[in-house]
Amino acid sequence: MVTILRGFRFRFAKKDLQHAQICELAFDRRFQIKTPFIHTRTQRQIQRRKMKVLLVDDSGIMRKIIARALNALWIEDIVEATDGVDALAKFGDGVGFDLLLTDWNMPNMNGLELVTAIRGAGHKLPIMMITTEAEKSQVVAAIQAGVNNYLVKPFDQETLISKLEKVCPNYQRA
């Protein structure tokens, strides 16, 4: 039995079984207690979500929030970048990435310039813009630049799931 500690999530997997049990500790603030929840997913359902995501945002806190939201959706291979220049360096030739999540407003190179550079290089990778910019003209500009979908901050888990299902053919709800 292998045990991996990651935040409040523990994994218990046996090689002989086709299932992995996930035990999450939920913290109830009213009563100050931690309650374990056991979820059983088949290995096939977990592997279906193995995606490599490039997450670009200049705010470290926002990157952490989005990364935790993705982790809750079983997406754990996340590469973080602080701006468009850093993202292009980590993106390289783009092989291996399944999704790009980017903010609009960043120093050095903003999200729109990043999208234009990636699309200009001929990459067909799904791109989702996650930003506070909600004006219709900016949404249209982002879509014209090559963004596949647009998510306005703040967002909830269900909105993120629905956008991922539209953008990524690899992502399916278990």
C-alpha cells in the first residue's frame, strides 16, 4: 500500500486492485472537526484526467487558488509561470501540454500577447483566459486572438468544470 501526502488529500492504492481509494479530510468550521470522506474511482477514471496544464498568472495567490481547484478535479500536473515571457520559455515547443490557462493583465507580456504568440507559432492547444476583464469588447478581442474559452474571476468549481469539458477533449467528469 502506497501513501502519498498532498495537502489534506491522502491516496491509498494497491497494485493488485483496479481501484484507488481517496480519503479527503473535510474541515467543518462550526464544530472544529475533520471528517474523512472516502471516494473510490477506477484507475481508468483517474488516468482519464491526467493532463499537463500550463498556468500563467502574475499573482502567486491566484496561481495557488487555480492550482488547488484543478487538483480538486484530479488534475495534478501543473506547470506555473509568472508572466507571458516565463510561460513561453516553459512552453517551449508545446509538446506535452494539454491546456493553457492564462490571466490577461501581467507584466512583461500580457495574456493576449501570449495567446497571439502561441497561435502565431501554429499551436492548436486549447487556451482558456481566466481574468477579471469582463467587458464584451475584451472578450471578443481574446476570442479573435485564439482563446477557446473565457472564465471571469471569481469563479466556482462547477463553472470551471463546465468550461474544461467544453475546451478539453481529454477532460471528462467521472
